Amino acid sequence: MESMEDKGPFKAGDKFGDCTVDRLLGKGGLGFVYLVRGPRGEQYALKTMRTDATATAPECKQRFAQEANLMMTMLHRNLVRVYDAGEDAERGICYIMMEYMPGGTLKDRITQNGTLPVADAISIATQIADALSMAHTHGVIHRDVKPDNILFAADGTPKLADLGVAKLLKGRGEGSETMQGVIIGTPAYMAPEQIIDSSHIDARADIYSLGVALYEMLTGKRPNEGSTVMGMLAKAVKGEPLPDVRTMRPEVSASVAYVLSLMCAPKPENRPVTSRAAADLFVRAAVDGLILPQDPPPQSTGCDEHKGGWLAKLFRRLADKLD
């Protein structure tokens, strides 16, 4: 039987400030998202936090507030806009009022269509890379770039959402929002170094995740489809590159495949340094404007020089999960 916590705090017709709740759009581990209408019929997405003991833990409230504060400070055409946030004193509910995205998610499009046209996939990846560039400039690492978190406006503009697990770089307030020993993000899209340690990563981890999302747009499958977390951890230690996208999508150009291989290089030092650089590479690759090297990118050497330290961390983390 569904509890009140599963149903959420609102039903259709309820009032929230001067807005009226239309319907539930979705729910997740920490909260619910509703479609609400303003007094003039304008539409918004209202994200509310669960009120159970887990969601109201200090670190969860802090992460929820962090998402709102981050998104209100960053205005970009490819970032979902936040208009208001706070805690409703009457109901004791933390909320974020943000832009409503009627076009659904990138995950929806992949599920419905199997694959996207190559030009569309490159356009989406380029625009999201541009949005990430702004976030990174503000000292923010997203840490959960995936098709579920890429939404579409009514005109088809792709926008990146959900900064709830974002990490602040040093000098920008880093520390309190990252729980030690906890895997932050979605393993199937994580860079190897993020699987090993989510708290010590930089912008190149987001670049890797966006590359995995692009791979999924082009092939309809995640490169680690069906893998267990333990299997992905093993690949991370070995430094295995992703399969060549052209084995499943031959019409992808060599230039695009090369840029994708750079983004998803197992070692972060072999990836584009910034998401802006990745976006620029895609713009050039889209018109075959890249001079490709004769040899493949240096991504298959793995992490041998770090293997001792990484293996030690890996076994400690696996032991913690088995306890």
C-alpha cells in the first residue's frame, strides 16, 4: 500500500503560494516534482523534498539547498532555470520553483527512438558541453551528467538539470557537501576516477559522463550495459577504453568518433582539459575539420602507475559495501 510519503505532499488542485498544483510529474529518492500553474496560467516545475527522516537529514537538506543556490546563480540557455527556492514554513517542505520543460528527457527520446540522428546527437552534446563550461567556470562539477538529467524546452532546446549532487571545487566552499566513502553519481556514466573516489575529481569527470551520454545517443546502448558496479570498478582499474562507436554506428565520422574517444579516455589527462574545448572539438568534427593522428589516442595504457593505490582504495570500498 502506498504511503503518504510515496504519494507526496500535494494533489491536483492544491495551492502552493499563488500557484495551483496541476499534476505529479515524477518522483525520486529525495523528492517529488509537480507541474504547477501561476495566476496567469504560466507553468512551472515545483520540486519538493521528502519529509521522511532520511530526506530531512542535514546533509540531504544541505544538498537540496545547494542545488537551488547554484542554479539561481547560473543563467545559461542550456541550464534549467530556477526562479525561487526556500522552505515553506506552514508545511515544513523545502522546495525549488523552476522552469518547466515540456519536451521530456533525453532518456525518453533514446527509449522511444532507439538512436538519434548523428547531427542531432552532436548538437545536443555540444550545447550541454557549453552549459557545463559555465558551471565549471563557477567552480561546479555536476557529477551526474546522464540522459535522465538532460531535458528539452518546448522549442527543443536541450537543458541540463539536477545539480543536487554537484561538487564545489576548492576555494568555492568544497568539503561539507561531499560525504566520504559514498559513491556520488550514476555508475554507468561515471569516469573511472569518479567510481574510485567521487570527492576528488575535476571537470574532466563531467566530460567523460557527457561522452557516455553521447555514445548512448548514437548507439541506443550504454557502453557498460548490463555491467555490475563491481565489473565497472574492475574496468576502471584496468583502464579499458569504450568500444569504438563506429562498430555499432558506421555512419559516424572518424572525426566524431575520435573526439568521443578523447572524451571517454580512461585517464583524465588524455581527455579535453575543459568542456569548452570539447564543445569546440565537436563543432570542428561535425564538418570534418579535424586533422586526425595516425595512432589512436593514448587511452589504452590503463592506470598501471596508479594501480597499487587504486586497487587498495577499490578493495577498501568493496569491503565497506560487504560489511
